[in-house]
Amino acid sequence: MPRNLIETLNGEGKVFEGKEFVADVSYVARVYQNYSETRLLNGGMTRTKIGEDVEIQINPFSSIGFLLGKCLTLQMSDGRKQDFFPVSSNGECRATGGMH
């Protein structure tokens, strides 16, 4: 599935598990627009937007590593929030849903 990077956010934020504060962290969040490509009868191609994906990198990961697999919320410096799951010991996280 084709996708384009449409926004990169980085800064200092706060991680919560539910309403409970977990840690102050640094983050990089990359927002990608996903597309579906369709071949037209005239041989051309058209793209249709089908959603967005967010990739998150958290540092220091040690501050949340003990919560691997738990649903957490990152409150970013611009006020937006993103729910995510820590998935690896190198700070990679899987975002769930969209930013709110």
C-alpha cells in the first residue's frame, strides 16, 4: 500500500496509563497518509486516500519499557494526544487510532 509522510512531530511530552502519569519523554511521531491505487480504463492511475498511520519513537524507552504491550497515551507538546503500545526495547511504539 503506497503512503506518503505528511507530518513529523517531535518534542517533549508526557506518557499516561489511563489517567495515571508514567513518565516525561522525548518523542518523534511520523504521520503517513495511506493510498489505494486504481488503474483507470484509459491506462492511467488514480489514488484514493484510505487513512493515516502514525509511527512513534519514545526516548528514554527505559521510562516506559516495563509497560510493553500496555495501552498508553502520549500527550504531545502541542496538546495533541496519541494512544499507543510500546512494542520493542529500542523505543518503537505502535499507534492506535488517530491523534486526538
